[in-house]
Amino acid sequence: MSHEIPSIQWNDLSKTEKYQSVHLHWNALIDKDVDDIANLANAAALLKDVFGWWWVGFYRIMKEELVLGPFQGPVACTRIGKGKGVCGTSWLESRTIVVPNVDEFPGHIACSSQSKSEIVVPIYHQSGEVWGVLDVDSEYLNHFDQTDQIELEKFCRSLEIILS
Ligand code: SME
């Protein structure tokens, strides 16, 4: 199935309008007949396309650590331990973490010196166990707020439905 994202000047839209577009396109993009990688790759590409964030991608729990999954942006560290960095802390504490300034987060793992702020949202199995995380980095300080948290959590809930 193909689904073309119309060429839109995303910068002309408000943050709320961008998230509305993301949810709309995501519902059309989801393909229940392919594996997780295909859907997660499109999810990362959609978010990167609409918001232009520095880095957006997924880490999956494999053998008791987070392993890099589909992403858009510069190369990133491949493995993160439970409780390590923002991603590992989000997994350990099973909660979204908004970091206004990465230099002030103890143990932050710097994959890129360009990254200044970050949001990490846990993704769950249907059982309620953490499956992995969505990680988004910005090259600007204080880039993520409560709207991002609410909307990205909503986005992750819609992802969980198709994860194996
Ligand atoms: N900063 C993250 C590591 C992943 S990269 O940002 C892509 C962390 O502290 O967990």
C-alpha cells in the first residue's frame, strides 16, 4: 500500500496542527501486514518530516538492554543499559521524561553534541511491560513542552496496537 504525504510547508502550521497532521497521516500509513521495522521506520520518517527535529527514533528492549531501532538523523549509540541516560531512565521508571537542557540531566548520553534538549516516551507491550522508547532530540534548548508529551504519548499508544 502506498501513501504519499502531500508537500506541505510544515513551518506554516502551529504545533497543534502539526500533531493533527501526524495523527492523520499515521493512521493511513499503518500497515498491520508488515513487521515492526517497516512501521517504525515510517513513524520516524513522518515525525522527522513534519517537525524537522534533530533526531527521532526508537530503541527496543533486547536481552535486557535498549538497542537502536529505526531512526532519522545522525548516527547514534547502538546500546543503552537499563537506568542509563534519558532513555534507560525512561524505561526503568516507565514514564515520559522531558529534558529542557541535556547538560543538566545526570548521566545523559550524548550521541551528538548538537543535541540540546530531549523527550523520551516509553512504548508498551499489550501486557503493560515496556517494549522500548521513542527518543526525540532537538538542537534547541527547552524545545519540548507538555503538548509534545501529550501528543507523543498519544502517538505511541497508536503505535503499540501494531507492534508484535
Ligand atoms: N541522549 C540519549 C541517548 C540516545 S541519543 O540521544 C539518540 C540518552 O541519554 O539516553
